[in-house]
Amino acid sequence: MTHPRTRADHELTPPHLDLPAAFTPRRTFALVAGVERYGISHRWDLRGPARDALRFARWLTGPGEVPAANIRLLLSPLDDPDRLDWTGSPGLAALRPAHRPATEANAKSALLEELPQCDGDLLWIFWAGHGFLRDGELMLPCADAGPGQIRHLNLDSALRWWRTDLVKHRRFPLQAALVDACRVDAPRDSRWNFGRTDYGGGATVPGRRQFRLYASREGEAAQNDAERGAGRFTEALLGELGDRSVREGATALPQAARRIHRTFQELRERGEGWQLPQFLVDRDWDAGSFLDDGLHGPALPRAARLDQTGWDGLGALFEGRGLPRCAYEAYTWAFKEAGCATPVHSGLPADSLLDVVADLDERQGGRTGMPLAVPFVHYLADRATRPRGPGGGLGDPAWAARLAQWVRATRQRLALPVLRPPPAPARRAVLHVRLESPPGGEDGLHARMWLRGEHTRQIWESEDRPLTQAAVRAELLRRLTELAAAPGADEGDGQSYGSVERIEFHVPYEMLETDFDQWPVPRGPAGRTRPLGMLYEVVVRCPQEREDTRTAWHAKWRWMHTHGGRHRDTVRVVEDADVSDALGVQLGARTAPACVLGHASAARTGALLEALLEGGVPVAVWLRGCGAPAGGLSVLLSPEALPGAPAVLGLPARVAEARRAAAGGAAEGADRLVLLWDDPDDTIDLRSLT
């Protein structure tokens, strides 16, 4: 593949790269790694990095003419390695029996022990997979990353090591690191234990030059095309390398990187690749930053900024108001509406409405020129018009009218384009089952059921006769069958409830561990049954036990929703040693945590549940009976497995998914999962059943 040089390329060409006179492909060595499968959780798995690594190795051994013996290939694919495409060059075929799993031990052995003993001029490091920043250092998790310790390669520390005299002076004067991975901050909690990894080093050797090319800037995610099984960065990089020799490829890296950067700028300018990551060439062969080196090309579009009139109006609109529960949804929707990629971080960037708007106003706008603050306020106005409840409405029509007026006036004053209506809240049908023990201590339960959608209606009550659990279950199954057969009517009000998605059991404290999710439901021929929790999201609630902690309960739930369930302090893991008489007070002292993952033994589970209710914690997960699954609940559920994944607010669906996986032999222990999901915005103050 040939690449015609343009005037811009000529202007941007750095000083000539002087390769040693004796340079040949035989003096080129490489570490090539692609990690698709991770031991920490199946939610970390991704398709594409192994194929990308093979394609880079194909270029090295094909047009690059690098001997296969000079390459250390580490692969941990989702599929059998034999199913990968090993064709393309004899050298690539020779690597088939020589490749190793992409474990931490193999990565360190290859990069810090084997390759430094080789006598070469040019070192390539190509890594495709996940990447996280910890204290500014890029951590590349390996295939054996686990919940107790995320085994990884610290790339920054390794590159510092390679510049020292631990590599013999005349060896490897040129080193290139090409990384197709995200560079997002790793959450700082016990679930993300990278440990401390520094490979040390000796004295720095002058004259060694390193070139780094990353698929994303710090804080941004690299994009993977799962359907094609390829990272967007690798696709562009290999297109630039084409059929070049390894000498030509190394020499052309700075110009190729600039072309890649410019291509993505142009895609963003045309609105064709707006959510693709930007490329950062961190260092060229002369240790200069490309982005600070006068990169020419089309400027990224800028949005208009709010004027003083707009800020004055917001100051009056937001005075005395905290962050509403829909603030995170409004924040992320503003980026989508303006045609921008949403920043990758945990929750909102600030703790007040004005500061959130200030963050939006400082950011780059979309191709429409829309200030990001305007769709944010537009979303708030929409939600303020809707009734307060689980659908996310704020129930404040007066404030909604003032917000809408601000949006109209701002659009007119700044000549902004029209805005689409925000998406309506998801409509879902939830069946509530309230159970109470008879006041006289007799056997049985009083029960009531109601259906909650946009409206609420009671569908059954046991009245004054206590029932057995079996009778309540039979009545529940009858009601589910009726609702499935006739989902469209609600007493003539025209509302369609559709299929029930979730069943919420409101129970006394002593019934929190009842196995409602395991109640058998007839399913299919020959009397087959399936557990209720396999067919529906099944949660337990205990609102009647929260009278004394109502303030903390509401505050935690509201804070959790405000940050979209993604704040780094949302979740706390509680071990046996943490369960003390003071735990409830500790949990209720601040708005965080709002979710607890309980690893308590059978002897301490009762005390843990008491502490949850005393501390006002609205969400909790534990295993019925005792203990924790292998690796802990965070691995089984992965509430923050990866940036961009559904957060704590997706736990009901996550738990249901895990219960279904347990039925198939996976997700060991998931059939004993209990999810406390106590939404104070979806609680009805009904008269006691007794």
C-alpha cells in the first residue's frame, strides 16, 4: 500500500529518523499481546484484541520480514486459539505453537527478562485489551487478573525500565509502544486492587528514544468494533503500515500517527465519527508531544458559550435547589443531543446544579453548535412536568415552566437549533406483594397485591383471613397468568401494563431471607416448573421497618440516583469482621454507601440486615444462608465491571441474569442471591393489613 505525501505531511515531518547502518529486520524484536478473556469476570471479556494482535504480528512477519523467533506473542482469546486466522505469512504460522497465554508472569518474563537479553536495534510493544490509569500510570490487565488482585503490566514503569542500563547500552536505541486500550481512571475501592507495581531500573541511558501511540487520551475509552472483531485504533494503524517494510514502518510512524489523528478529526467534523476516541501521540522519536507540536488540520467544532443573561437566569432557577434524582440522566443526554461522546467518569462532575452546568459550558460542543447546558436544562424541564415517582418525574410543574421558558429564551437569543423532546421514562409494570404476620401470632400471612405502572391499582387482598405461603404463591401465579392474558386494560383508563417485569415483596424484617425467587412456576409440558427469579426480577423490600431512619433512607436513594449509581463511593463490601454493633450507625453517617454487598457468615447475617435497616441503606445483596461466592459478590454481579457498563441501578436485571446463569451451571451461588431493593419513591402508605 502506498501513501502519497501531502504538503501537510511535509510540514509536519520531524527530523529524519537515523536507523543504525546495520539495521535489518533480524535486529527487530517485539512483544505482541491481545487479551480477550479475563479471569476476574466474564463481563470484562471483549472480542477483537486477539485478532488485532495476530494482524500486527502478520505485518511484522510478512511485509516487515521480522523472524518469528524475534517475537513474543501472548494471546488469551475468547475462542480456541486454533480457530484464529494463522495464515498470511510463514512466520505467523511458526508463531502458532510458540504463543503463550497473556498472563502477568508471561508478560513480565517476555518484556523484562527474555527480550532485554536479545541484541537488537528496534523494540515494538503492541498491546490490545483493557487499560486503566492508576496514579497517572497505565495498567494493562492480564488474562489472570482476579478479584483479589488485578494482575497487570504497568506499561509506564516498563518503559522507564527499558530506558535504563539494565538493557545493555548499545541495544535497542529505538522503542515503540502501540496500545489499543482505554485510559480511564480505575475506581479506588477494594474491588480494584492493582497493588503497587514498579519494576525499578538502573541509570538512564542517554540517546534511547521511545515512541508512544495510544488509542485514546487520558480519561477516554477506546472503541472496539465487536462485529468485525477489531479495535478502531488497530484498524487505522494497520491501514497506515500497509505493505511497508519494518524500516519504512518505523520511520513513518510519526507521519502515520498524524494522519490517523487528522482522519478522526475530519470524521468528527463531518459528524460521521462523533463518538470515536481521539488519538494521542504521547511522544514521537524526538520525545516531543504531537498535540503540542502544532498539529494542523480541521479544527474541532466549538459550541457557543452561555452569555451573562443565561447565567443570571440559571442562578435564579437553581437557587436553593439540590441535584434532582434525574441529574445524571440529564447530564449524559445533553452530550448525546449535542452530538458528543459522553465523558467516561464516575457519576456527575460536581455536587451542585450550577457547577454541573459550568462543567458542561467548559466542554467542547457538538456539530450543531448547541451549548451543552441547554439540552441539560431542557431535560430537567421535561422531568419536572412529570408526576413524582419511580419513573423519574420531579412533580414540579411551576419549576418546569420556568425552565422551559429559559430554554426558549436562550435558544432565541443565541440563534440555536431546535431541540428534540427527551426520551420518555421507561414504562414498566411492577407487581407488588405485601406480606404481614397476624398481630395475634397465629399462623399464616395477610397479603395484598397491587400493580404499579404509570398508574397504580390494587388487584387482590386476603382481607382478614391469614394464608399460608403456598396459598399466597398460588394466588400470585393466578394474577400473573391473568395479567399476561389481558395486559391492556386498567379499569377502563386506557393504560397498557404489558408483561410484568419485576415482583417486589414487601415483607417484615424476619422474612427478608425467604426464598421467594425460588418459588416454582409452571412452565411448559409435563409439569415442568421454573424458579420465579429465573422468569422475573425478584426483589425484597422492608419499608415498614424504616420509620426511624426515613431521612437517611431517602437521602441515600436520592444521592445514588443523582449520580446514576456510578459514584465511586456508592458500593461498600461488608465482611464478617465489619459487622459490629456500631455498623448501622456507621452506614447511616453519610449518604454513601447506598449499596452494600454482604459477605457475612450465617451467624452474622442477622446483625448485617439489622445494620442495613438502621443505616437507611436502600440496596443490598447477599447470599441466602451465608458467605460469599468465589471471588466475592462484586465478581458475580460486577456492578462496576467496566466504565460504561450498567451501574448499581441495573442490579435487579443483573441479579435476574445471574439466577438464570446459575440454572445453566454457571454463576455458582447465584440461586441463593437476595436483593434488597427499597425504593422510597415507589412506596405507598397503605393501611395495615391486620
